[in-house]
Amino acid sequence: MMKAKAASPAPRVTLADVARTAGVDMSTASRVLRGETTQRVREETRDRILKVAEELQYLANPLARGLRTARTYTIGILVPQLDNPVFSSAIRGAELAAERLGYSLLISHREPGTAGTTIAKLSQTNRVDGLLVASLDDDEVLRTDLTAARVPYVLMNRVLPGAALSVILDSRAAARRAVAHLTALGHTRIAHLSGREGGFNASQRFEGYRDGLIDAGLVYDPRLLCVAGYTAEGGIRAMQELLPQRPTAVLAATLVSAAGAMTVLHEAGLRIPEDISVIGLHDAPVAGMLYPALTTVMMPTEEMGSVAATLLIRALNGESPEAVPPLPPGALISRASTGPAPR
């Protein structure tokens, strides 16, 4: 019996195939697929090339390009938490943007407060062309590490004096919207579980919290503020400290610290939202799985990753991308964790 021959793999789709099908020359197709904007290409032509590349399932060959240009066509992304929906969503956005522009994404994780050679290794040992950096480290620690990296970088969800590019979320507007939701329900004693003490985002969320109180004619009470950071453990500790102040509502700086706070409230025998309402910034599927389901303000974290990766790759391609304004918050998702203030 004759053995069946194994099917031959389909030939690899080349740049020439994309150019021929789109009816353009290879240099134009190459510029569009690399995301370059230094030379003008009609929008209709650009859209046609991208559509053809998608239909043909064209994948750039970074190894071949790297041999020609001494570049890896890989960017790195450094995040402080892998189990936080904020950063997993940003990674997803960065990966999609990088793939669309012909780059690979290398993911690395570094816990806050463990400064060392992580950034240098990403940029030198693993030879990435540039870095996306989300960090909870102090400014001077981060500045030292970025200086050692010696590659272009874009910061995500924070600013650093002297850093050229960063993509941030409008956390102030998000916190203000959250407080407006609570005051509309009649709450006047609203506690805030804040982010990292001295951090950029923590200060922005605190300002939004205070803006919301002012909008409602309420006076800020420092006894209703407690630093929780960005972990469930921090939310637990901060909520335990705030319970004696008898707040009727709580704004947590992030979904994760809100979940920690809810654990404390359940253990204390308090009903959510009948006795106390809870709202968190950022949304993810897990918010709907909590008991009761958590009210949140959506934040464009995936867009943040996508915009940051696009800016970095444009810089790597020789462009001078301009700074982008803070990305505005999305909708407020009202769920069962918030209700009218108790009488």
C-alpha cells in the first residue's frame, strides 16, 4: 500500500502578493504596513492595502527585516501587575496594534519596589527596539532604569517629568463622574480608597473625588480618605480603617481594591448597597461576578495600550509623534453595588 503524501504547506504570502493584489508598488505597500506616515498616501489607497493584507493573512517577516535594518521589530511592555485587569487590557491593546504594524510584543512583569535590571535586560539582552512602560515605582527609580535602557519608550498611565511621550487616562474626570453618581443617590458621607501615595494617578483620582464633592456642595473630610493602593489586600486594610467613620458610600481607585473593600463589608455584616454603596474605577468582566455586581466607570485601557504602541512604533520609524491628550473615561456602568443613601 502506498503511503499518502503529506500535504504541502501553503506558500507564504509575500509583500509582493499584497502589493500586486492592491494594485500598488511594493514600496507603498511596505510603508503603509509599517505604519509610516512621513510620505503621503491617499486614505483610500491605505485602506485598500490594509484590507488586502488582512484578507491574504499577510504576516511581515521580522527576521528578514531585522537582518536588513539591524532592528528586531519587537517592542517590550513592562507592567507591575499581571493579575490586574487594567494591565491585561493594556497588553491586549498594545499587542493588537503591534501586530497590525508588523511588530511583535514581548511582555515582562516587575513588582513595584523591586527595581533592578529588568528594563535594561529587555532593551539589551532581549534586544527590543523600544519599550512601553507601566510602573508603580517612584519617579527617580523609574528615571534611573529608563536612562539605562537607552531605547525609545512610551509611558502608560503615568507621567514622568522630562519624559517625552506618555499615554494617560483622564482619571480625574472618571472619579468626578463616580462621585456624581453617588451624590445623585443622596450620599453625603463618601469615602475614598485612594491609589499609591504620591503617585500621579492617585493625585488625579483624589482631585476628581474632591471635584465631585464640590459639585454637590459637600465639604471634603480627610477622615474619609485612606490609601489603598491597587491591590485587594490594600482595599481590605483601607476599608477596615474607614469603617469607624461610618461612610454611606465608597469610591475605590480601582476595581481590585473595590473587591477587597467589599470583602470587609460582608464580613462586618453590612449590606451592599442598603447600608453602604461601593463604586470602582475601571471595568472588567469580573466586576459583574462580584456579589453584588460592582458599579464601575469604564476606562479605555485597551485603547491606551494601542495608542502607546502606535506612538512608539511611529517614533521607531523615524517620525516625531506629538503628545496625545488624556483619554476620556467611558460610560458609568450602574450595577447592584450602588443604591440610595440609607436614611
